[in-house]
Amino acid sequence: MENKFIKVTCITNGHEWDVIINENDIARLSYGVNIMECKTPFPNGSHCASVTQGEFNKLEKLLLVGD
């Protein structure tokens, strides 16, 4: 399993922040609400983060490349 890191811009309480994340750590993307869920928690203890529609589309494309 190859480790590939990507930069993702997340939104929490109206503030945007960037995180460098291993794409293998992404557990789930939720359509409609644009939520990214990770296996490893963020520093605040949450496993979920909101992302913009643009980030969501980028992550979806990245993760579904094999299909």
C-alpha cells in the first residue's frame, strides 16, 4: 500500500484550514453535506471535517480513479 499525501482545505465554524493527509486515511466522503471522515482523528479529536464542493469533487475524483 503506497502512501500518498494530499492537501485538503477543510471548514470548521466558518474558518478554513489546510491539512496534509494520507489519502489512505480517508474513510468516507458524504455526498450532499460534503463531509470527509478520516480513520485518524484531527487535533480536536473529531474524525470528520467539512470541505468545500470543489475539494469534495477533487477528493471524489482522486479516490474513484480505479473505477
